[in-house]
Amino acid sequence: QQQVKQSPQSLIVQKGGISIINCAYENTAFDYFPWYQQFPGKGPALLIAIRPDVSEKKEGRFTISFNKSAKQFSLHIMDSQPGDSATYFCAASTGRLSGSARQLTFGSGTQLTVLP
Amino acid sequence: DSGVTQTPKHLITATGQRVTLRCSPRSGDLSVYWYQQSLDQGLQFLIQYYNGEERAKGNILERFSAQQFPDLHSELNLSSLELGDSALYFCASSVGLAANTGELFFGEGSRLTVL
């Protein structure tokens, strides 16, 4: 119930192309869906996040699409650049369980390589 | 720079040994989380502390323990180490109830190698 399934495991895209990473969840109590970006040797950092009351959120070249009925969400990176090469993690959380700060359940990660 | 500090950055030790990983959260953050990242397991949640109290446990082994001190820094203790404990251990922090955006701020991790 707490699992978040992410695909693909790795993705190679040409510069200027669109990168698409998909995630699916089961727990309907999840109410916050962030994407984290991790560069080699660094910790994950928040990239963009969405709440289930909207179907899409766009920040620059990064867009989250959210399908509540299908319990799926995806990250689209438009005009992908070599500097976008990193590992991307989707995540989901609910703050209802502990009453304190949120706990994140992460997907397994997607290693994105953008070729120049 | 996330503002979360982890030490040491790298640690090499032998099986059966014990190590302590330290984390200083961002100024003002009350929650500290520990995650383990290995190649085949992704980011696995270990444990969460909020203002000194344990709040949630994930897939943390009995050989592992953690605590959060009054100054809010946290330590993760790993004992009777096995080869399979080799991984990156991340600490993350977040604000508490007052401004709950849901964002976690991660440190750069402590890479543990057990030989």
C-alpha cells in the first residue's frame, strides 16, 4: 500500500527531446507528490511537486501530469538538456499518519542521460 | 547547499564493527529523517525523529538505532556491520507543523563501505 512504482529504470534522450518518467501508487491517502532530482555525489533535491486537486503543474521545462482516477503521475522534461542528466525520483506522502512532518515514500529512481 | 550537514562523508570499516553517522538539520527544522540508498533498493526510509522523539520507523534493522538530541542534531548508529550494509546513508530535515510544505532537504550523504 505504501509502494510507489517508477518506470523506466533508465532513459536516454537526445538533446532537445522530451523525457517522460512515470509513477503509479496504490495508497489513496497520499496527498502530495513531489519529484526529486539527484546529481552524482549529491543528495536528492526537490524539483517540482503537485497536490491531487490539480491535474497538471508546470515549472519552466518541467511538468507534472497527475491522473487521480488512475493513481498515476508523470514527469515531463521538455527540451531536455545534458545538464538534466541525473537520477529522478518520484515520491508520495501523507501527513495524516504521524501528525508531524510528512514522510516520503520514494520510487526506485530513473537514471536520465541526455545526449549532446 | 541544502543546509543539512552530514559527517563523515566517507567511511570504510570491517564487518562486525560499529559506526556512528551524524546529521545536523537545517536551522529551524524539527524533523530529521534517515534514508538508506543502495544500488538495488533505491531510497529506503529508515526512521524519523521530530523534536527529539521518534515518530516513524521504516525498514530499519534491529542492528541500527538512531536518536535526536536536544540541539536537534541526530545520530544513526549501525552495529554488527555486514557487507550488505554498504550504502549511502542520507539524512534529511523538514520544518515541523508550523509550515508543512512537505519538502525534505537532504544532506550529501555518508558513504559507508563495509569490507
